[in-house]
Amino acid sequence: MKRPGITFKLFLAVLATAGVVALGMGAAAHWSFSRGFLGYLNAQAVLQMEAAVPRLQREYREHGSWEFVRGRPGAWFRMTRPDASPTGDDPWSGNPERIASDLLGAGRRLSLLDEQRQYIIGFPQLFGDSQLREIAVDGRSVGWIALAPIESVTDAAALRFGNDQLRATLVAGVLALALAALIAWWIARSLLAPVREVAQATHRLAAGHFDTRVEPRGSDEVGQLAQDFNQLALTLARNEQVRREYMADISHELRTPLAVLRGELEAMEDGIHPVTPEGLRQLQAEVGMLSQLVTDLHELALADIGALTYHKVELDLDDFIARKAALWRGRCLQAGLRLEVSHPGQPVWLSADESRLRQLLNNLLGNALRYTNDGGLLRLSLRTDGGMAEISVEDSPPGVPDELLPRLFERFFRVERSRGRAGGGSGLGLAICRSIVQAHGGTIEARHSPLGGVGIHIRLPLPRHLPGDNRHDPARHRR
């Protein structure tokens, strides 16, 4: 059984809300009308009662007592009728509201009481909320006229009028509910159309169609959702392209040394190449290159999933740079290059993994040595800038074009055509360097070197305080 979609749910929610509001307003209007209608009828009856007071005063003055009306209902109704004014000076005589009040039974709810409020004639009961008006003659109270209030409508005309109003309220409620249904359906379809489009595009994207795009509609949250989806699809497409290139590069990098090894071994088996120490050294070199490539790939894979371990200790960068320069100076001389070193000459303490920083500098210096022309210059420097330690490795020509500098840290990316020294690496060294620097909370950037080649600049944050810090101890200045 297919579950209802979000469009149907939103339609039901809006319709239910509109229906509850319409029913509530209809019930409130009906209750208010009923209460108001009863109030109107009672108000008209009070007017009729007050209009009868002058006539009762005249009748009492003429007869001197209420005996003339006791036991005579006809006389009583004549005096309380809206049009019973023998002198014609009654301002309510012939008034339609007065007549309507009498037609609704106001006269039948009037009663006459004497000055002691004892019943004389008319409606036989007196309630706590009955309306009373005093009848005074020559300044003396001679009686009271009482009106029993209407508690419910029983008159046929009033009932018919109330039913008509109820039907009108029901018709208005039904029309309002139908209009609410139309509006709810329109809102559900118009507002959720872009969301449905994004949902369908998401299914296509999940199926591997990374070229899927959604046309943004407006600048609201739904439009922003479409833009974010397009950005996500673009990112996934780029990642898929990078993944394919990455796999192709890995395949190529592994195939090359394996092909060399296979060819040399087959040649030795067939007797084409004799088994000599020189031939074995060449095979060993290919095995070493293959082993280094596998190790680099393994480290990058661990870095990608955050599983590369770091054991950070207190490290004096100044002493570390000095020791690395001493080791690399001889290698540079063998390659026909000069190495310049610049460092503060005083401790620069950092919480770092020494083995990883050693790997970092070995990659950077090895990369510079490999791609710098004979007779060139390498420069290794360390300085502090505020709370940062800056390490730079710069070399002399050849350089790298501006558009290729940001790509130097991509995996398997090499600029061998312009920096063509023999013995190029796997193209993973700078990618590993970036991973190490980022793990230490720093940044790494490739720039044009003042020497004419490429400069790699690293910035590492210095801690404000190291546990057990005793930087003024001369014994800690060097290891």
C-alpha cells in the first residue's frame, strides 16, 4: 500500500486547519446570535413594559385601586397592548418594534403587583431576574409591573428566523470549507512542486547521474535548497572525476615499475641480460620505488579516514631545523647544489610529532633537490611571527607557472616538463606534506621563490604554554 505523500499531508493539514477555524467561527457566530437574539427580544419586551406604565398610572388614578382589573384578563391585556392608547399620545403607538414584541409574547409575560409586591393579575410567576418597574401616582408607589425574561425562543416566527440564520451560517461554513480546500490544494501543489523536483533529482543523483541539476525558483528557502543541491551534485561529479583519475594514476604508477621488473627478470631468464650486481641494483631500485609508492598510498589512505597516528611531544624547531640542514647539506653537494639555512638560533618550542615533521622536511627538501637545475641553490629557513612558526623551503629555477602552483599538492600531480631533473617521484610527496601540516593545525602554500624557482611556506601555531615548560633552562636549548 502506497503511503500518502507530503503533498497530500500538507493538503490535509491546511484543510483541517481551515475547517476547524471555519467551524469554530460558525459555532461562535451562532452562539453569539442566539444570545443576542434573546437579548433583543427581552429588550423589546422591556420597552413594551415601560410603555405600559403611563397607561397603568392613568387607570389607577381613574379607579382609585386595582380592584377593577383583578380577575379581568381582558382589561389587563388591553392596558398592556402596544397600541392601547386611547388618547393617542403614546409615542410608541403603532411602532413596528412594539408590535413585534407583542407578537413574540411579551404581553403574556407581564404581571401586575400591588405596592407590597403581591400578585394581582398577569403572568403568575415572579423570577429572581424578572424586570420590575414602579407605578407611582402623585408621588406615591401604588404598584409594580413585572416582566419574566425569555430563556429560550418558542415563538414560531422567532424559531423560523433563528433556523434561517442557522442555515445561512451552515451554508457559509460549507462554502468557506470548499474555498479552504481549493486554497489548500493550490498551496500544496505550488509550494511543494520545487521540493518534489529536488526529491526526484536526488533519486537520480543517488543512482549515479552526477550531471543532474535543478532549476532554482526564487530566493527563498526552497530556492536555496535547489542551489545547494546543484552545488552538491557538482561536488560529487568532481569527486567522481578525481576518483577515476586517482585510480588511473595509481594503476599507471604501479604498472610502470612492475613492467620494468618483469622485463628485466624475463631478460635475465632468457639470457639476454646477465645476472650482474649492477642489474640486481637496478631491480632493487625499482622494488624500492614500488615499495615507497605503496607506503605513500597507505599513509594518504590513513590520513583520509583520520586514522594516521601522531605522537606529539615538546620539540625545539630551531634545533630540529639545524640538525636536518646538517644531514641534507652533503646530499645537496653531491647533487651539485648549495644549501642555505636560516634560523633564529634560540629555542622555538612546538608540540609536534618529530617523526612526521622529519618526513615533512625530507619530502620538501627531496622534492626541491630533485627538480632544481645543476648549480642551483636551496634555502631552508625558520622564523617566528607572533604566535606562528614559519618554515620555508625555496629553490632556484626552473619555476612553475602561476596556474599550476595551487595544483602542486594534488595527488600524482607533477610538473616534470618544466622542472625536468631526472628521477621524478610518485607525485604523492606534497599531498602527504599537506596532510601532516593540517594534522598539526597549520597551513601550507606554494609560491614563486625569490630565487626563481618554487617556495613552499608552512605556518604552524605555537602553543602559549607547554606542560613542564622551562625554556630558560640552558640544558634544554639543544638536544
